Amino acid sequence: QLVESGGGLVQAGGSLRLSCTASRRFYTSAVVAWFRQPPGKEREFVALTRSFDRTTYADTVKGRFTISSLTGGNTIYLQMNSLKPEDTAVYYCAHSSRYGLDVQTYGTWGQGTQVTVSA
């Protein structure tokens, strides 16, 4: 089970930090990802971490968002800086044993947390 938190309303240029907490520790080779679903659009990849030390980012967030965790822990963070109105979405974390940037790779999902960025 995954639970996201940390969403909210922020002005453009502001920051938020999202948390994704699992009911048990992530195993060392886990792939944990953040996706987001803007209003009326498909769910899209944001960032992922593999084995707690390798990261991949969508081009739209590269340089602004940082995914992090503590090795052996049960929480993954998404630090979001320089937020833009187009970052407005429901943000989901997801877990898989395989690497992938598509929704279908991930079998375990959280319930999502709303992020709203005002202009």
C-alpha cells in the first residue's frame, strides 16, 4: 500500500514536497515512480528512482523536480521547485519490480494527492 501526502495550493514559482509512504520497506531493487494526471488528460510519467540511487525524469520537470529517498526506507519524496500552472495535476506514486516510464509497468498505486499551481 502506498500513501501520498504533501499536495496543496501554491503560487507559480513556489515549491512543494510530496511524500510517498509504503506500508513496508521498499526492497533494494525497487522502482518507485511519480506520475501525474492533469485535468482532462492522461496520466503521465514524472520521475522515478531505481535501487534508491538511480533516477530518471521527464523532460518537463528536469532541473525543477528532485526524487529522493533513504536507502532501505519506506518513503520516497518528490521535491518540486519553480512550480508552473501546467504542473497542476493529481500526483500519484507507484511501485514496480521493473523499470519503465509507462503506467502499465506499475502494479501498485497510491490514491493520489492534488497539486494546484496558481498563476
